[in-house]
Amino acid sequence: MLKDFIEILLQCVSFTGIGILSGVVLLSLALGALCWIACSYYTRLWNKRFHVKLRHHLLCGIAALLTVIFTVLFYTVGNLEFIVNEMIDSWNEKLVENAQWHTQTYTIAFYAVKEQYPGEFRDVPEPGRKNSYIPFNNNSMIQTCVETYVNEACANFSTMHPLLDKMLSVRSGISEEKITKDIQDYFRTRKNVYPLNRAIVIAARHIRESLLEQSPKTVWKTRLILAALFLAVQLIPFGTIGYCAYKDLKPGGTL
């Protein structure tokens, strides 16, 4: 999940225009400088004779660097909607070419349909055997098969992008009406076998709609996570220097 989070943040930065990013970087450098000053002098509030040394300035530099990084990330997270779109397209393309996923999903779909219609599977080869197939003798059988593929596709997205799944509550539940409509739309103009790759398209459409609908909420959620991480990490340099200033108040306690 951490890898997913870092990947999303880096893509948000790379998606920002050079001109805008340059302005944000300049602003972040200014805030970083202010942070360095604040980190160097805030201990004077209770210990006016405390002076930061080189090792303390190194901690101030860390605090300033964190401020620069946080400011850039905080702004560029606004590109999340575009990044989500690109991630879905990339996932879609990879899943279509994923032979292992297709083999596993075919097996799951085969037995899901067979469980409901065992009489239709007489003399039908099992998965893994030559000429194995899923008989589509009625629309209900197609519906069950496609629904299995759609749910497995959604589950795959959740595995590949766990952070988005957690933050945006993407779930595999897609209404039967949407699947039925796609099947009917397909056969309205065609007579051949329904291509199961269309199930991936249905899943991608469902995920896209779900994510984009929640994207405004996702932006502030991501910014909230960044703010929490920023404050937690800033406690290290500020806390260390504060502790040094406190120890310096004691006789012989200069650090």
C-alpha cells in the first residue's frame, strides 16, 4: 500500500506543468526557509540563552526539506483525478494481456455457471483440457459468466491498487442491470459469441465512475494523510531541538 501511495504522489508531481511546478517549488523553498528559522529560534520562548549548534542546524535543515517536499506534494495532489484515469487505463491494458488471470478467471466462471446449470455441461471438457468451453445456451448463463469476470476484474484492481481501494471504497458489486444491459446492447447488433474481454471494460467503467465520483473526497483525504505524516515526522527535528533546549536549562546540561 505504501508503494501505491508513493507511486500516486510521484505521478501527481510529474503531471503538473513545468511553469506551475516551478512556482510551487519557489513557494515551498520560501516556506522551507521560514521553517528553518522557526526551528532554530522557537526554543527561545523558554530558553533565551540556548543557541543552536551545527548538529541542531542539520535537524533544522531536515525540517525545512520536509516542508519543501510536503508543500509540493500537497499542491500537486490536486491532479489525482487525472492520475486515477491513467492508472485505470494502464491496469485495463495489462489485465487484457494477463494470460494467467484469464486462465484462473475462466476456471472460476466455468464452475460458477456449471453449478447453476449442471445439465448444460454434459460432455463439456473441464478447464485445462483440450476444447474446454463455457456453453452459453441462454442469457442467464452469459449473465453468470460475465458477472464472475467483472467481479474478478474488480478484485484484481483492488489487489493492484490497494490504497485507492481503501480510500475510495471500490467494491466488486456491480448491479446486474448494468451487466444485462451491456449483453443486450452487444447482441442487438451482433449474433456471434459475447467476448468476455468486454467484462473487463465493464469493470473498468464501473471503477472509473466510482473513483471519479469520489475524487474530490480523495484529494482532501490524501492531503489529510500528507498533513498527518508531515506533522508526525516534523516532531523529530523540533522535538529533538526542544529537548536539547530543555536540558540546557539544567546546570551542566548544555547539549
